[in-house]
Amino acid sequence: MTDGGRVTAVLGPTNTGKTHYAIERMLAHRTGVIGLPLRLLAREVYDRIVAIRGPSVCALVTGEERIVGPRAAYWVCTVEAMPTGLGTDFAAVDEIQLCADPERGHVFTDRLLHMRGLHETLFMGSETMRPAIQHLIPKAQFARRERFSELTYTGSKKISRMPGRTAIVGFSVENCYAIAELLRRQKGGAAVVMGALSPRTRNAQVEMYQNGDVDYLVATDAIGMGLNLDIKHVAFSATSKFDGRRIRPLMPHELAQIAGRAGRYTEPGTFGVTGEAAPLETGLVEAIEEHRFKSIDRLAWRSSALEFGSPEALIASLEAPSGDTLLTKGREADDLQSLKTLNALEGVAGQIRDARDVRLLWDVCRIPDFQGISHGEHTNLLARIFDFLRTKGRVPGDWFARQIKRIDRTQGDIDALSKRLAYIRTWTYVAQRKDWVDDEAHWRGETRKVEDRLSDALHMALTQRFVDRRTSVLLRRLKMKEGLLAEIDDKGQVTVEGETLGRIEGFRFHQTGTTTPDEAKTVRQAATQALRPEFHLRADRFYNAPDTEMDFTEQGGLMWGDQAVGKLVVGPEALKPGVEAFVDEEAGPEVIQKVTRRLQHFIDRKIAAAFEPLLAMSRDEAVTGLARGFAFQMMEGFGILPRMQVAQDVKALDQDARGQLRKHGVRFGQFTIFQQLLLKPAPTRLRLVLWSLSKGLQEFPEAPPPGLVTVPAAADAPDGYYAMAGYRLAGQRAIRIDMLERLADMIRPMDSRGGFEATADMLSITGMTLEQFADLMGGLGYAAEKGERAKASPAKPATVATPTDSVPEAAQPPEGEVTAPPASMGGESPVPADETVTETMVAKEVEPATAADAPPAGDALPETAEASDATDAASEDPAPGADVAEVETFYTFTWAPKPRHSRGPRREGQGERPRGKGKPKGKGGPRQGGGPKARDAGPKTFESRPKREKAIDPDNPFAALAALKDK
């Protein structure tokens, strides 16, 4: 054993300031050396001393790192790398209880026995080492240090309920990664600290935890070795570990060493278990809280008196017994195992000539197996390095460069990067050995650069996998007292602290990218705090915004610009709907109330403007008696009533009552009672929304395009839709009700019993072809009979109307209405009103006896002599130069009212309307609706056209209604 100056053992539990005290004592001397159990801790202490004394007087020596200042006086090392023979004034070894470790204990025991400072020596560690130190160093002094803070057991907790600033301890890489992944989903993420990490990666992870980017730390038992972290709670995810050979339960003092990381300085700490770990027994808990453990009675030992005469002699000296019952042979170390394996190889044994070769072989065998590969692969690598050193005196630079280049890649996942870091540690160790490579400074720099790049890549990979940066940043800022500030771009994207949370639409916040309920909760909480001022500012702007910035949709939505801010709901009356504002509850009741009130004002004014004639009539006190009751029905019908529904009420109105209603624009049409101003596009669009809302429709039908006289029939239109849209369904199309009334005025003078043909004015106001008009008339209750006839040759060339020709007066629409739909809707140009309209308005040459000349299907061939002659003539070859008679098609309309049990106007897809009690056209029998005579079947001749001078049919319903009006 080595003699020296004063030897002091500073013993006690964790958080007693032992390491801090050792640093102070070392700096009180001119020179000093301190040995620490981990490379990570050595780097931390080195940085602290550099900050106090500067880098020039400091040195850091580990197996993979060597930084020596030009005037190095204070040496910070790992215990294995502590240089001998320095002769420093001060020497210290931390965590001296590791003398009992089965793998590394012999190194710590050797330092306990032989490492001394010239003036002062300190050994820091657990109180369990007191008897062993007293036995081995009788002159040693002891200093007991008490824990600065209290340590308390809190039992078992789920990871989801872990408090902030918690370290969760696992004993395998897979376990640590699984816990970190769970914390990312539930808590925003965790830092990962393991002994296999490089100092650069470990420091980056620790910094992320220390500055609050994450609130949780996942670590192996490496944190029990003096790492000073801001930890309030330590949770064990397991209480057993694999020690390299077997899975064994942790010793009480090992649990205490790790649990003691909770609580820093005077801050109390807690510890417990989580996951599948069983609760700790009461006796064990009391031992940890009171720091009472069984003393260590066995120290791992290996002789330091080595014989280098031969490999066998070296092996024998390494396995020699101690002669002291306290010092026992530990587990066979990796270096001794490698020595035995290499010595058995002929290629290696044949190169050993003297003690220098044996010493070289031993130095090579001490290269740690950083890579964790199989023993065979590791020894093959050692044999290659020994061969280079033995035969060439150096590891070749080109071979060394290839090994480094293979590793210098930052792509890949966490496992790949971790393996490369382990590989580069081997070459860093080789580069640190004196005289093993040429240009040592260059290769040390190269291996350091590669390690730094891999360390940064591993830190990024760990962060990306185990940290939801958005959630963690938000959690950190939420704990701060100052408020969060939200930035909102022109697209509504919400950014807080540089993290995109989602988008704001109107007064609602929509999250984006959240995957778990916990993450969504955090984002919502942060957005609520950050957006609260923004919601108030928006509510003020919205309340003062003009109505022109707002609108309603055809589905009852309420818009502010292009953002949905509410919807219409059923109110107390059809013309008094309510509103539901789209405002997040987190915005507060004041914002909700302000937005709701503004929306109600908007829709109330919109209704007042659109339905002003209807509302004015309801408020007019001059409208009394039956007129007031009818006005009430008009209110319920939004200003439009099909006459069939109120026929009895209309009949009961006298002229005075009708006059009161006409003053407010009420028009008593043959088919509909309506107010003309309410047929404009704006009232129609709003009327459909309010009607759909009052009917409780799930999907609101849309208003027809404005300006069209007729529109195609919709197969799925709900009952009452066409009236609310201002149209009446007739056949395959629906016609606007005001234009229908004008059409009825034109039909009234016609002979509906004898039959009449459509005039140009009729087609002009409807904008239909003759075929479409026939279908429309069928929908109105008229039977349309198709006929053909020879067209008379015109006496004069036809004059084509120019675009400047005026439309007949009868066809002029009301002010503000279009005269006819575009050509795409089937409209036709007006023609003179004194002519009937056929499908052949322009003379053209036709070929005789073609299929086009055949009568329509179902029509009988002509039976008259004239028709037969015409047919026969058509079948003969015409004489050369002879003119061929042109044929034109026309329709004759007669009144054919439906039976009372009729189901109403046919809709699209119902097929042709039956004619005359189901008999085919042209077979005789009374016409549907009755008439004084039955017409002959077959194509019509020109002579069969009804005469215009015929008296008005007294049975015509239009005439009957006109008579009532005249009375």
C-alpha cells in the first residue's frame, strides 16, 4: 500500500455535496488529480474547473479523450485512465463504493490502495465503505456528510400521472426507448440519458431537460453516478438488471444511489415505482429513506504487480490471490479474457519474443469492447492491431482512414447511429495511445470530428423520435406566468412560440397535426391562452362591421367574408329566425354574446329589407276583416300562395278587401296569389332558406338561377319548393308564376273547347320550343294534339326580323325581368303575333318519301281522300322540276282538366300523359275533358284549323275567373 499525506474518506448518501467539496479541496492545492466513475461526469467536472481556472491549467484524460493544457496542473480523469506517477499535491477518487463492482471493482480497489496525493487524498462514496477503508487504511480519517434534503417514498404511479421534473429509470435500451415513446405521446417528450452516449449527445439531451424543453428524463442507472440534474422525482420502471451474465435484483444501496438523484441541494425529493415494477417493501423503503445499509465486506481485487516475462507469467500474475479475505478475485475482466484468447492464437503467440512484446500485447488487450460485438470478433480486431504495432510499429494511416470513413455517415436511425458512435470510440481510443499512429494530433482531431457529427445526429434522432417539440414548448411556456402571444397570418394559421398550432376560422380554432388526446389538450390549452386577446379584437371588429361584409348561404350558414361565424336556427316565427354563433367556449361569454347579437341584427335587417312589402302589409292597420286574415296567410306563405290552396278564402273576399290587399302589391292570379316584388332574386333566395328552416329540412334546396322564365323540373324537390322558388311545375319544366299569369291572360280569349294553337307571343314569354310548350300546356291541364299539314307557299319572300325588331307588347316582361332565356335554355326569337307557330318556320328542301315524313308513332294513317291522294302522290317519283310540298308540324290545345283525385302535375320521369280515357290517339272517342265533337285522327290539314272569330268558350276556367274579377 502506498503512503502519502492525509487520507480522508468523505462518506454519506447522495446530495451531500461530496464532489463539490473535492473540487474545492483540489483547487486549494497547487496541483491535483481526481478520478470519476463516468466519462460523462469527468467532462462535467472538467468544464466546471475550466470555468474557474481556464483551459490552460486543466487536463481531461479518458479512454477516448485527451485534452491537456500547456500548463496542466489539475487533471480530471476517469478512474481507469488516472495516470500514475504524476506526484500531484492532491488526489481524489469518487464513488469509491464501486470497489465492490464485479466488473470494474478491481480498478477502484487499486486506486484505493495505491493512489495518493503528496499532501491530501480524498475518497468519496457511500457510508457502506467505512469498515473496508478502516481495514485497508488504518490511518484514514472519516468525515460524515448528511443529505441536504429529505427523500420520501411515494409508491407506485402510472407514467401518465408522473409529476414534472421526473426521471424514469430503466435498465435496458429497449425499455428506455419504450418509456420515452410513451412520454412523447402523453407528456410531449423526454430526454434520454444512457452511459453509452457520447458526452456531446448526453450534454445536449441533458440541456434539453434542464432548460425545460421537456419535463421528463429517461435514463439508465448511469444517473446514479454523480450527475447533477434538476430532478424532483425518481421512478423505477424495474428493480432488476442484467449485469452481463444474469438478471439480478438491485441491491438496496444501488437503489438508494439512484433514488438519491431526486432532490437537489435543499429541495426535497421523492422516489417510487412505475410500469410493471412491484412496489418496494417497507423495510427497503425505510433503509433508503434513512440511509441504512449493510456494510460492504468484499472488494474486487486484481494484482497490480504484473509479470511481463511471458504471456503465461502475465496471466498468472493477474490471477494471483490477494492474501486478504476482504480482497477477493472479481469476475474475469474483458482484458484478461482477451489476453488468454490471443495468447492461444498461433499467429499472435509466434510474434512474442520478449517482455516488450508481452507489454504491447497487454496494452492492446485493454482496448475496451465499445462495439459490444462478439468476443471472437473483438479479439480478431485486437489481433489485427497487435500485428500492425508489432511488425510496423504503427497502425497504417490508410487502413486507419478506411475504418473511420466507413463510420463517418450520419444517415440512419437511432440504433445505427449508436453503433457507429460505439465503433468510433474504439478508434478514438487507439488514436489517444502514444505512438500507435503517425500524426497523433491529426487522427485525434479526425476521430473527434466524426464523433461530434455522429453525436449531433444521434441527438437529433433522439429528439425527433422522443420529443414532440410543439407540445413540449407549449407546456414549458404554459408554466410561465407571462402570457403566450399568437401570430396569425393572412390564411388564419396560428403560430405560438414558433410552433404552428392550427388555424383560426371566424371565432373557432381548429387544431392541426395532433395525434393523441393529451397532445390535443395541450395545444388547445396553449391556443386558448394565446388567442383570448385575438378573439376579443375580432369580436369588436365584427360588431362594428357593415352588413355588406356579411351574408347567408343557401344552407342557412352565416358568413363574415369567407369565414363561417354562425347559422340560422328556428325562431318563434318563420320570419323571425334565431342565430347560433360559431364561437369557441374558451373565447368567453362576452365574445359569444357580442357575436350572437351582431348576427341577429344582420339577419333581422336582411329580412326587413327583402320582405318589406309583406311586413308593411302585416303592420298596416287599414287592412281589416277578411283582408287581415288573408294577409296573415300571406305572411305564413312568405308572400306566395297557390290559388288552389286558398280558393274558398279568395272567393270570400269582396272588392274592398281585395283593394286593401292590392294596395300592398298583392296580385290575384289565376294560379297564384303573390306580391310581385317578392319574386326578385334576393327575396326568393332568403325565402327558400327560411322556408326550409321552418320545415326542418336536413338539406335546403337552392333557388333557381335568376332571370330564367322556365327551369327543368327537379325529381327530388320537396313539396312546396316550386311555389317558394316563385315557380309552378308544369310538365317537364317549371315556369315562373308571374310569367304564367301573363300566359293565362293570352290564353283566356282562345277557344279552349274547339282547340287553339300557340301564338308567337306565348312562345316568346316562355322562351320555349313548340315541343316544350306543348309539354308545359299538358302540365297546366290542356290536351296537346300533334298534327302535320302541307305548308302553303308564301306569297312574298319572308322578311327576317332584325335584332332591333321590338318584342310584341304582350310579351314584354315586367321591369327588371329578362325577355327570354338564353339559347342554351331553349329560348326562341319572337315572331309576329298574328301568325301561329309551327316547327317549320323557314322554307327548306326535303326529300320525298323519307322516314322523316312518316307520322308519329301511334298515329293512324290519313283516311280522307285528300290525305290518301297526298300520300300516294308522295310515294310516286316526282316529275322532273316539280316542287315538293313542305310539311309543317303544329299542336292544337284543348282544355282537359284532371279528375279531382289526380295526384297533381306530372314530374320528370312520369312518362306521357294518357289521352282520352286511355284510347290511342286517332281512334275516335271523346276527347279528355269533353268537347262537342271528336276530331278525326291523323295529321291535321290546313282547313282543320279553328277559326279565330269563334266566341269564347263559357266553360273555359280563365273566362270564369275573369268574370269573377269583373264583378
